[in-house]
Amino acid sequence: MMRPRALLHPLLQWPWRIYEMAAMVVGLGLLALICLAWTPFALLLNPLLPERHARRTGRAAIHVCFRLYLTLLRWLCFCRFDLTALQALAREPGPRIVVANHPSLLDAVLLVACLPNAVCVMKGSLMRNPLLGAGARMARYIVNDTPLTMIRQAIRTLAEGDASLIIFPEGTRTATPPVGPCAATAGLIAARSGVAVQALIIEMSTPYLGKRWPLWRPPRLPLTCRLRLGRRFDRLPAPQRFGADIEVHFRDELSRPTPFPHD
């Protein structure tokens, strides 16, 4: 189907483009405001609460904040999110390792908004980010700067019993679609912890906030994000080959995309 702007009279396409630009500003501004609103509470509560309560409170707060953010994007910015598969996964008991391709900055928001007790493996630079750092530290998110330390922290996190460990095997947003080279880290963690790995496939109607998408460039609306379940890795006989295996799986799944509705 054709996009809404393509159906408009030529004289009305500019107002639609202005709306797309306004939606971008509102969407990015809301995310910044929500993160800023939680930051002082995270800074205050993190040193005061016991370890267990601090991390639980921190993860729950980010979960609620990101759910609110997605709701606002739906209402105000003409965004659509098909998260049915992810919500079904969230209802399954026990710890899990979730790996996904990484087309956009929105990916982590989508996963944390749906998965309970989520823990992200993230870059050290994001942990020092003034918008994200305080909340991430309180939630005990894991920095990937030192591989051995990261793996040990991830295993301890999964030992809590109900955590959702989120890893993007590419390590950064996809530079060369459909997927970039993937690391074996999630496989090594799974082998040592005895926890299964669930692959998720993220598809977007527009590569908004992707690696090569300028921050000031608005998306083509409606922006549709769809998540679907990929392969579940219950056993990994060769965990050191997990990077190559998951990259092949992502490429295979993303080579058969389903068209997005644009009506």
C-alpha cells in the first residue's frame, strides 16, 4: 500500500512533512524528558536502598518509563508497534538470554518496555551518558568494555532466577543491513549459565535512528516496528561459534521480510 503522504494532493504534502518533523522533535524530546525526570530519583535512591531493592526498583522504573514512552509515541507521533510475540515471551517464567538484531536506537526501548526485570548489556559510554547513566547504574546494567568481567556479571544476573538479559550481538547498530558481524558472547554466557538463548527479529518500516540515519532527519510516517520470535537455542554444543550461527539466522530471517501496512 502507498504511504499517507503519497496519497495526499501535492499542495498538502508539505504540511504532512512538517508534521513528520514535528513528530520527530516531540518523540526525541519526550524520551529526553522522561529520562531526565527519573535521573534525580535514581541518583538519590541508588546509594540509599539495599542492593537487591535498588536493582529491582531501577529496572522496574525503566520498564514503566519506556512503556509510557511507547504509549506517547502511539498517541502523538503516528507510530505503530507490533509487540505481540515479545509480550508472549515476557509471560514465560524463568531467566532468559534475549539476542536481537539492532537496526535502530529504539530497539532497547522496545525490549525493556515489554520484558520484566530486564538487564541490558551496553557500551560504557552510555553508562556515562547524563540522560541514561544514573538509571542504568541503579538497574545494574552491564558494561561490555571488559569481556571477562561482562560474562561474570551476566552469569550472576541470570542466577537471580527471573532476569531477562538483553544482548545485541552486533555490539552496535547495524552498519550494513540486514545485519552486521555478530560476537559469540551470548553463547558463552548461555553455556556457562545453563540458560537458553531466544533470538528476536526486529523489523522497521523506515531505518529511523539507524547507524547511518542523521539524528535531525525525520522518519517517514507511519513508523511501524515489528518484533517476532526467531530461533530458540536450548543447547549450544559449540558456544564459540554462536556469533556466526546467530548472524546466519538473522540474515535468513531478514531476507524474507513481510510488507508493512501503510494505510
